[in-house]
Amino acid sequence: MNLMEYSMNTRHIVFTKRAFNAIVTETLDRHPLETGGVFIGYILDNGIWVVIETIPPGIETVNQRSYFEYDANFITYLSNVIARQYKGNLQILGLWHRHPGSMDVFSSTDDGTNVMFAKANPLGAISGLINCDPKMRLTMYHVNSQCHYDKIDWSVDDGIIPENLLELRFTGPTEFPVLGNNAASSLTVTNTTSATVETENCLQTEEQTPVAEEEKKDSISAGAAENTPNEPEKPNTLGDKLKKCLKILRNE
């Protein structure tokens, strides 16, 4: 199956109850301002995207009625923390954010952000828009690297998600790990998606936002030093993935 066929075969998005609740509660907490989050989960061979967790936007966010900035360091940190709690290799699937009023289409700046996520995965990305007009509603799209959007149906149903995708790594005292020289590597969560993207784009949600040239050059940091030639290559973790596919605009 080629990528075009896969895009056409992207049939459905399934949210866990936990992931869906995170979208609703974050929107309520910030109402009437914009907010958002990042999806992590799995892409199944049958065209189903499974959103296991929705990562909140962070603590040091900028929330306005028509503009929103993520807290990059927080998202990177928490994505790694959550991914390590599951036995499977969770992927970055995409993101969501709220739009003012009934605007359920993306701005040109949203297009750039969505393409940035889509280019990080050969199968593209998913992106969601929340509107409150006045009842809350969610519209989901699949987007490819050429910024082509397909509206995708979605549902919330833990029961149809394969149980192995929901398995946690540690569930009781009998599973306490033995710590030693190999402890760090044994807890490393690798990402099954190998594609990475270097970009100068910024993660923002509305096109009228001013961009400072020096701030555009700042990249997301997860607090880890860069590899040196004498160091072993570090794993391609979910946080590594975020560092490569995100550039964050900050007004500090």
C-alpha cells in the first residue's frame, strides 16, 4: 500500500476515554481562551488511529482568544513520562487546539504547524479543532505532508482498542524492576516511526501573530546534552522526536 492509498484508507480515529476527557477538561479550564494539546498513540495497519493519551499544553502557555502557544519543555518532558508507562511504542500522532466561534477550518499558520507534524511521519498526522458555539464539538482531520486535509470520523471507545495497546509496564509490587548498570536502557521507550524532520517553523495557532526572528531560532530542549563523537548514540525517544519536529515561538 502506497502513502496515497494509506491516506485514503485512514478510516477512523478512536480516543480512549482518558484522552477524550483531557481535551474537554482543558477546553473548559481555559474557556473562553484558546488552548490545545498533543496526541500520542498508535497507527494500525487497517487505517485506524488510536489516541491513547492527550498531552496537555503545559504550564507556561500563552492563551488568548485568537492565539495560543504551547509550553514546549513541558510537552517534551510529559510525553516521555507517559510513553514510558506503556509497554508499546507510542508515536506522536498530531495535535488539537481550540478555535474561536464556529471557525472549524485551519488558518494558514495552522497549516504550517500541521504540515510540520505530518512531515515527521510517513503516514502524515491528525489534527483536531474544538469549537464552542455554544455546545462544544470536535472536528478531526488527517493531513499529509502536502497539506491536504481529509475530515475523519472519530469515536470514544476503550472497548474496541486491542488490550495490548493499553497495557501498562508496571501494575503491581511484584513487577518492581531490579536496578543496575542496565536500568536506564531497560526503561528506554523507542519510537517505531523512524522519520524525522528539521524545520524552522514555529508551533502557533493564528497567522496574525508577530514573529521575532531571534525567537524563531530557539529550538525545543528536553534538558539533555547533545551527543559527542565519543558517546554512544542515544535512543530515538518520543522526546527526541518532538525536539526534531517542533520549533516553539515564545514571547518572554
